[in-house]
Amino acid sequence: MKLSEAQEQVDKWIKTYGVRYFSELTNLAILTEEVGELARIMARTYGDQSFKKKDLEANLGDEMADVLWVLICLANQTGIDLEEAFRKNMEKKTQRDHSRHLNNEKLK
């Protein structure tokens, strides 16, 4: 699925089931919450923390999808074409960092 298709799908869902978008600031707070939930699972899966009983059934992919969902909502609300923004961001990173990481001794 292309990002533009995901943006359309989220918009259709919101208009069909969600009544309306939450405000941009509410969605920013929700995004922060969702990133925190993702971080908790990452810390327990790949870091030093142990799982709490309530976290044992957590699904990493589902948490990532929650983050993506809210990010798409924010993009739709603010008129951002995520495909275009991502393409430009990749170009920026490639131009800026084309040899930076290749020459980083810490990564070898």
C-alpha cells in the first residue's frame, strides 16, 4: 500500500466511523502516548527491562501501526502529502549523509 492510499483509507475511516478528526493538539498528545507504548515494548523486548504481566500480550507491529495511524491523521489534518514529504526527506538524508555513515569508525 502506498502512503497516499493509507492516507485516503484513514480519512475514509474517520469520516465513516470516527465522526471527525480529533484536534491536531489532541492527536499530537495521542501520538506521544502511542510512541510511549511502543517504547515500553521495545525496552522490554530489546532492552534490560522485564515484562509486566499486562505487557506480555503486547504486539510490536500493532504498536507501530498505532503510531503510523495517528501520524497519518496529523498529516491529513495539516495537508501533508506523506509520500512527497518522505521522498524529499530521503533526498535530504542522501545528500547530507551520503558518506557520513560509511566513514564512521563506530559503525564498522
